[in-house]
Amino acid sequence: MIVNGAEAHFYDGQDFEQVLHPKLDRHIIDFDANAAWADQIVNDTRSMRVGTGKNLLDFLEEFLVRWNWTHPQDFRVLAALIPATIIQTVWTWRPLCSVIGPSDAGKSTLIQELLLPILGNWTIRADRSTEAGLRQAIRHHAMPVIIDEFDKYRQRQQVLELFRTASRGGTILRGTQNQMGMEFGMRHLAWFFAIESGDIWGQDRNRFIRCELHLPNERGTLRLPPHDALREVGNIVVAVALWAAPAAIRLANAIKSTQIDNIDGRLVESFSVPAAMYAVLSLGREVTEAQAVEIMKMMLAGREALLGPTEAEESRLFGDIMASTVRVQDPGKGGVAPIVECAIGRILEEHLTHDYRFGKESHTTLEANGVRIVPRDSGDWLFIVPEIVQRQLLQHMRWEQTRVDQLLLRLPGAERGQQRIAGTKRSGILLPLEGCHACLDLQDKNKTT
């Protein structure tokens, strides 16, 4: 169903049927004459032809290629994601799109001078927004969402968690003052612009189609069509997206499980959306799965080298604990032992190498922060009390509200146990210290933090 201002239509991929009654099952259609977001949807969509979709791709690519993209296919990926965003609520799987790059790389120009005129005035464009603010602005609407300046800030993780539910169209439940509760669903293919991608969690990493910009090779103003002309293109984008929707959605579902060497399956699923849209627009509704797979492989070729190595969440957590610093005395500096900051991993390295620069008194400091070395017949073990570690070492980090114990139990040899720590018997996670040796990467015996 398409609601455009005061009109609503059912569309089956071939023709339109007008909806005249404001009630649909348990839902009320939001007719609002002031909320029209496109002109002549019905007539424009009926007049679509294969050549129209190809011409639109050529037009978008002509301008998107002028930015200095890291991956040679990024301009084609974005050209397909623009119409894919118009029909974002009906995809089975929705990726998130991030455009990252340094200042002066053209991110704001891309938003202001190209995307907003094409996607239309109903687009939500927000900077450093909160999760609640975005949720309240989106409400029950299917408008595109563009979030600029999405660099590291306090509410960013909550925003990511909000849009994580959008991938498969999940439901969020929120309490209200009248105790009735509110159900909120997200089905948005959101665009995020930032200088850097930030500390995106492993579970979010492959939900993103990441396009990266370099500084332009030649400084100067990009020559783009005037806004009025781009708004006309926006009407074509809407019609082309609706015309392509039935075939593109079926195609994306068919190719999303394709296995491609060195590419994570979730990333393949994310790229199935722009690949399917690009295939239908460029080759028509009768395009084959094999042709769409070739387009997807083209879009993904060489991209694994740009993504960098993946790291399991438990390894990242353990690394953050080991990199956390505590205050200890440093008698090695001579004279009165000063108080210095020392990483947890550095103290454990001393224990493993029997080079006690900071003295065994540093173990008391470890225990105060939820970490203890436990001697056993099989070798020394590391005992970690999750709640103390979260409170003392992981404060204001993304692990602050995480079930740290569940992640630590995924590390090799980990087991639950009880030990006395800082004078109190506590439950926690036991790890073989020798097994932690590789995680600490102790290549340099004299390494300090």
C-alpha cells in the first residue's frame, strides 16, 4: 500500500487500486493532504519502461562518480541504494548505508546538493540525534532517514541498536505513562555520514554497506544539476523504484545466500539489495539470478581488503579489559616510588615473565578492580568478576550494559567458578592464564603502557 498525502493505493506490480476507506484491518490510514511526498505516482509508474530505469542509473552514476570513492564500485552501489531507499519498508532484509570520509571530502555536498533534492523534502535529515528523537520523528512514516555527523557521541550506540531492528523489520516495545505500552516497528534503510565508522559492534559491522571517501584529487566545486531539476528526477526515482520493486525483492531473496569467497554471509545479504535493484533497473524485470549474482560480485570485488580483519566480540572485550589501566607504584624509577598508570595486561605480563617491576603489591590493585591471579596445579588461572570489572574498568565503554560473563565464557578454556577476591568470596569467570598469553600479544618483554 502506498499512501501519498490524501490518496492511498494498493499496487501489485502491474497496476493500482485506489483505497477509499480510511480503515485497513486494525490500522487507520493517515490521510493528510499536506503530507504528499511525490507527484503523479500512479501515472509515472504506469509509464515506466526498462529504458527509464537504465537512464536513471546512468544519470545518478554520472554525478556520483565525481566523488573520490575508495572502492571503484561505490558510486554504482549508491546509485542503486537511492531507489532502494524509496521502497525500504518492503525489503525482506534492509542493510544500513554508511558514507565515511575526512572533512572536505564532499559528504555534506552529497547530502545537501544531491540526495536531499532527489529523495524529497519529506526526508528526515538529522545531526547527532538521540534514539528517542529519531523514533518520535519517524513515527509510522516510511520517509528516508539521513543522519549526518554520526561520529562518536554519547547516544550513537542507542541509535545503532534502534536501527538494528530495521534489518528484518523488528518490533520495539516502549512503556508509556498510561501503562498501556507502545509498539514501534522499524523498516528503514538509513544512511549514516561520518568522518569515521567508529566502534561498530561485530553484530552491526556487516549490516552496513560502507562507502568511503578520500579527499578530492582536484579541489573545486562539483557541478551538479539545480535543485528543481533534481526534484523532477526524484519523481522518476519513486516511479522507477515502484516499478522495479516486485522483481527486485524476489531477486534479492534469491541471491542473498550466495557464497562468495572471503566475504561474510551477512555482508552478501546486505549487498543483495543494491545488486538486485541495479540488475532490474539496468537489465529489466526479466533479469536472471545469475546476472544479478555477477553484479553483486562486481560490487563486492576487493571489498574484503577494505573492511579489515574481523575480531570476535569476546576477544575485543578481553582486549579492552587488558588495556584498562590502574594506578600502581613504580619503584623502578628510583627514589620515592611514584604512582603511575599501568595496563592490566602489563601486570599480567610481569607475572608470566617473573619480572616484577611494579611488585607483587600490584596484585592487590588488580583484585580491587575485579581481577585475580589464581594458582592451580595445572598452572595459574585468571579470575574475573564481571560486575566489578564493568564498574571499575569498563565504565563509559560500550560493554557497560553488556552481559560480560556470557562473552568471556566464549574464550578458550573459560569456566564459571567462585574465588575469594579482595577479601570476599565472589562468583566469576576463570580463564587459564597461559591461554590468555596469546591474547596479550607479549612479543616485547619490556613493553610498557
